[in-house]
Amino acid sequence: MSKPQAIHLSDYRPPAYRVTHTELTFELDPSATRVKARLHLERHPEREAGEALELDGEQLTLKSIAIDGQALGEDEYRLTEQGLRIENVPASFSLDTEVEISPEENTALEGLYRSGGMFCTQCEAEGFRRITFYPDRPDVMATFSTTVVGDAASLPVLLSNGNPVERGELPNGRHFVTWEDPHPKPCYLFALVAGDLKQVEDRFTTMSGRDVTLQIWVEKENLGKTDHAMASLKRAMRWDEETYGREYDLDLFMIVAVNDFNMGAMENKGLNIFNSAAVLTHPDTATDAAFQRVEGIVAHEYFHNWSGNRVTCRDWFQLSLKEGFTVFRDQSFSADVNSAPVKRIEDVSFFRTAQFAEDAGPTAHPVRPDHYIEIGNFYTLTIYEKGAEIVRMLRNLVGWEAFRRGSDLYFSRFDGQAVTIEDFVACMAEASGQDLDQFMLWYSQAGTPEIDAHGEYDYARAEYRLILRQRTPATPGQPDKQALHIPVRLGLVGTKSGRDLALTLDGESLGRDAVIHLREEEQEFVFTDLAEAPVPSLARGFSAPVKLNFPYSREDLAFLLANDSDGFNRWDAGQRLALLALDDLIAAHRNGVEKVMDNRVVDAFRTLLTSDTDDKAVLAEMLTLPSEAYIAEQQPLVDVDAIHAARQFVKQSLARSLRDEFLAVYQANRDDSPYAPEPDQIAARSLKNVALSYLMSIEDEEGVALAQRQFEAEHNMTDVRHALTLLTHSSRDDLADPALKAFGQKWAHDPLVMDQWFSIQVSRPQEDALERVKFLMDHPAFSLTNPNKVRALIGAFAQNRVNFHRLDGEGYKLLADVVIKLNRLNPEIAARLITPLTRWARYDETRQELMKAELERIRAEDLSPNVYEVVEKALA
Ligand code: ARG
Ligand code: ZN
């Protein structure tokens, strides 16, 4: 392959020709599908006459080509690796092409491919060019009419976007269905599904009275696993009407579950295609977390119907326009229908672990990148999650009402158009009257800003001076950073009263919980009329995606943990307190000194465990120690073994000191009533299971017995899986092996449960994790061409910090071997899988060398653009 070239945002030009209407006919065949396309094209008004027509096309065998019905001679067009070029076309014309493609050889899962016995598509971002010659870019929007022809016996169901308008029998046992999608759309939203599928149907009446048929299509054996997705869909539809005033715009909305899928799901117009892991649930096979993930993803894809489909992106640099906004929308939805504080805690702890690491590594990029080699590499935590944090800041800056007016303006002004991030922010500025120019820097500047804060209380003047200093570290290609507009929500908690004090700033009274605006590199805020000394509670609710440093003492943190009125910061104070204790223990471990537990942490946990709380879900979060990955994020240089040992020590110390308290919590939260994925039950289960983790960490008789009993009771997958994980991660193989065996046999027929079985065993801290991975790669349920399996086995192992980072380098080698194989089979998944190796700079020299050696070994291969881009950045 030739050296891939970067594409730049600054090179954007409108397309020379637009497609107004697209007619497609598919004659499905596993190895030789025929695709006939008739494109109605016209010259773009801003472009000159006489420009050549350039169409994207990859891995297509052209069978015929004609303009306005006239076949073209071989010298009238030119075929390249990337597509097709025709000089001298009229201002308005139709183009007919017929191509042949081979779905069964398509292991990249982009374009039209086979999954089991079915045919399905994934076109975002640039998969449509593997289906037919087309201007494969989001600013070309056309109506589509699609006829799908297939074998009636093996493919009884033939689906595409929009509404079915005609169907019938054909000779040779074939049949067809024609679909019409009246809404102009970019080709990345095209979808086709054909197979032996069954459906569950429901109805929804929209706010204006449109009667919509809802269908979820699955393979027969999964018919019992759609209830939760259907209920989630209806909740999401109602929520979008009530919250954003957006209603559905077709008579039919379909979801299809497929087993082979690179990502979570795809928002194709009227025909969402889902990774089966993101849609199927059953109490016996899916955990609470999976139920909540399904609810969130169903909502996410549904919300795209407006934020993404009706109003789409001008070019792929604007990807966060639809993804950041839609993630923000799905997060708000999940917060509304579940525990809002827990949703925020979960999102932020994930964000601070994974997005911060991305932002600090060699693949760091702005929320709106200005260049890329392969757009498939930019479906990242930065584009999605940091993009959502930016939208959240906007909502908080302008207030919900102005935000809603801005969103109404955006949807009405740009309906049916492909637009930019500026267009979105301009609507917010217009609706609120606020100046958002400096705020726009959030989109173009990569890296995580750090705020160093310190404060001083002056008794004599009854004043608190808070000094905030911001800086954003250099990232690749961006050595110098400008000051951002950072909203800092805060309270000052009185040390005597334990209450939020009234805030007066520059003579203005701001209430007890306010947002201050950091716009300069350094700013001082003087709060006056404070009768008592405060402890500041800063960046409440994670009011901006930044690292906030404040020299809190452990007493300060214990105080905030007990008194902060902001639930999120109360949790965060606990995390900070635990991190301080962990720091000492990590140092002790490295220096070979005896580890001593900080009693302030034990006391804080005792208070938590024994105080009455009505919010069990938040309590469960508060009792959860920072993950090894998050602890690693805080360390200047990551010492995986010291981190693991320190965390384990804290866990066991707490378990020993508070054994009775944990036991009481466990017993008080057992529940034998039928499983429901409802907030109260979920909260009690999390609390119970957190307690069980502590009890099991010391592996005493009672903890072990409880875990075994919970495993054997088979009450629901949340409890079973948690117990199985504890048994498998214990030091005793006589606990792990029989449980794994029983579980593996019981669920051998269920691929989604087998994924969990794979992950659990390869994430165990025991030394044999790597050998297990190798062994399981030959298991009949494993397959390198199925992304879920790769994630469950290889991806999960790469998160196993002590074992992936083995000092003999075998963990790195195993990952590189898989990347090299997947580079050919599925470049998108291969590129993603490299991520842990790209973080080599965070480790000691020995590991650095080992990791770089594996990256070099990958680099020596004939690389896909996807893997090439990541490896080059990692070694730059
Ligand atoms: N737009 C999809 C979503 O809702 C993601 C699709 C990305 N697909 C891909 N192959 N990169 O998030
Ligand atoms: Zn999305």
C-alpha cells in the first residue's frame, strides 16, 4: 500500500456535483452481489461548468456505466484505487452504474457484509464507497429509493431505509422489496439488512398524533431479549418530545440486532443497526450495567434522528457536531430516567480515566481535528465524550432555557442541511445573547487544561481569596496553548456550620452555589462577608473537563466527604482522600517499607457504612476505590505492580477493619424478588456487591461462602457475574476453576454471555492470565473476525494492568500479534486495539523499550491507513 495522505479541514470545498435522488437495486449473493445505481446529479451552483465528476469507490468491480442512458466507452472514464472520474459531464444528468461486490469476503465490516446468515451494512463514515460509486461525503444529501432482491427461502426479510412501497415474487425462488426514504440523507445513513429474522412490534403515537410502528428484528433465538430495548425506545421517543420538542418523522422505525459489528450501533435513517451486545438483554444473561448501556445506546441512536440525520455534518471534521451533542442528549436522558448523580459519577470517572489518557498521549486531537489520515480512527472519547462535556458547558453557560431556544433555532434553521460546529454554537450565542468566541477554543485546542487553585481566608476582613491559574499542556502539533473560558461551579463550605456560605463577589450576591468564569491565565476571586473559614468545593458536578488541583488536607477532604451539598463533589472528596492514602502506600511499596493504612480513610468509610442514607446508589459509588487505571493516571510514572499492591492493601485493610459493617450492608441489601432493571433494585444490588467485593478480598470463610452462594443461586446475571468475577479473581484456583467451568458449560450456546466469560478470566490478576488468553483463542466460541470476541478476550486482557504489562513483554507481544493479523482482516478494530501500546511513555524504561519494539514490529508490516496513522503517531 502507498503511504496514506492526510486530509485537511482547510481544504474543504463544496462538492462539484450534487445527487438529488438515488435509485439502487441490490441482487444479493454472498460472493457476487450486483448493485445497480442510478444517480440524478446536478452541478453545484457554486462550482464552475466543465469540472470533472469524481466518485468514490473501493473494491468494486465495474460491470457497466452510462450517462443519460448512453453507455460510456472505456476512454470516457477513468478508474483508480479510490474511485471513478468522468470528464465533460452536463450540468444535470443521470448516471447508471452496475458493480459487483463480495459481501462474504468483507471482514472489515464496512459496506455490505455477511454476519452469520444475514446481509447487513455499515456505511459511516466511508463504507458506502464499498457498495457503489458515489460522492461519499456527508454534504451530499439525496432521497433514496432502494430495491432489495434476494432468495426468498434464506432471506425472507429484506429491509432498507424509509417505508416499504412495493414487494413481490420473482423467478427462481427470489423475491424483492422496494423501500423509499423521502428524507434527503447523506449516504453514510444508508442501510440494508436481509436475512431470516423475526420481529417484535409495538406502536408509538407522536405528540402531533403520528402513529409509528416500532420493530426490533432479531434472530429467532433472541426473540425473548428485546423487551428492554423496546421500552427504552419508547421512553426515548417521549423524552425527546418533552425535552427538545423533537418528534419522529416516518411511519416506521426499525432496529436490527447483528452479531458482527465494529461499534455499538448506527443511526441509519429509519433502520438503526445494532451490535447485538447493545440491544439484547435478559435478566439471566445481562447485567444491570448492560441494561443501562442498552437503554443509553437505544436512546443515543434514536436521538440522532434529529441531531445527526435531519441536521447532519458538512464534513467529517465536524463529527462532534452530531456525536458530542447526541452523547450529551443521551447522558441527560439516562440521568432523567435513572439516578442522576450516579450517572454523572460513572460518566466522569470513565472520562477522567480514559479521555484524559487519550488527551495526554500521542493520538491527542482537538474535538474538531484539523487533519486526519483515516476518519475511522476519530470515533474517539475526545470527539464523543469531550464533545459532550463542551455541550454540557454550553448548556450551563447559557442556561437551559436559552439552550433549548438555541437548539430549536439550530434544528429549524438547518433542517435538511449539512452544517458546521460554528453553525451550532452561533445558534446558542444568538439565543442567549452571549459572546462565545473564546469558548470556541474548546473545539480547536487539544489537551486537558489543568487548574492550580489555592485560597486563603482572612479572618480580620472576613474574606476568602481564591486564585485560579490555568494551563494546557502541549499536545502533538500544538506546542502553545491559549487560555480557555472555563466555567467553575463552586461553593464555599463553612468549617463551623458545614453549610454552603452565601457568596458575595465584587459586591454582587451569587447565592450559595455559583459559577465563576476563568478566562485569563490567572485570576483572583475575592469572596466577601464570610463569617467563617470555608473549605472550597470546586468544579462541582465536574463543571468543566479539566484537572483541578487544590492543596486539600486529608481533614479538608474528610470534611467535604461529610458535608458537601454537591453529591458529585462529596464522592470526589472521597476519591481524593483515597488517592492521597494510595500515594503513600505506592511509595511504601516501591521503597520496600511496611505499608500502614491511613485511619482517616477507615473512619470515613465507617461513617459512610453506618450512616443512614436513602441514596444507596451513590453510597455504592462512594465505597468504590478509584480504579487501578485512574490511580495510574495520577502518577508521574506508572508502576503497575505498586498500584495493584497498594489498592489491594487498602481494600483488605478496610475489609478487616469494617468486616461486620460490610456484612451488615450485604445482608440488608439482599433481595429475592423477581429481577427488574429499576433504579431501586439496581442501587441495592450495587451496594450489596460492593460489600461482597470487600468481604471476598480477604478470602475468609464467610466471604467465600457468600460469593459461592450468590453464584449458585443464579438469581440474575448481575449477581452471578459479580460473584463469578470475585471467585475467578481470588487467589484460589479451587474457587475459580469449578465456577468458570460450570458457567462456561451452561452458557456455551449464548455468544453474549460467553463474551463475559472470556473477559472475566483474562482480567484476573493471577499470573496465568496471559496463558489463559492464548488457550482461549482456540476456544470454539472465539473468533478473530468477530469484534465482540476480540474486545472480550484481547481488549479485556490489555486492560489487565499487572498482566498485560508483564516484565517479560509477552503481553505486549500477544497484542501486537493480534494487531498484525487484524490489520488485514479488520483495520478499524486493529487500530483501536493498539491504544494501550501508544501509552508507552507513561511507563518505566524497560517497559517503554518493550512496547516500542512491538510498535516497530507492527510498523514493519504492510499497513492499512488506520493502523499506519496510529503507529506513526505513537512512534513520532
Ligand atoms: N454514528 C455511530 C454512533 O452512533 C457510530 C458509527 C461509527 N462507525 C464506524 N465504523 N466508525 O455513534
Ligand atoms: Zn452517535
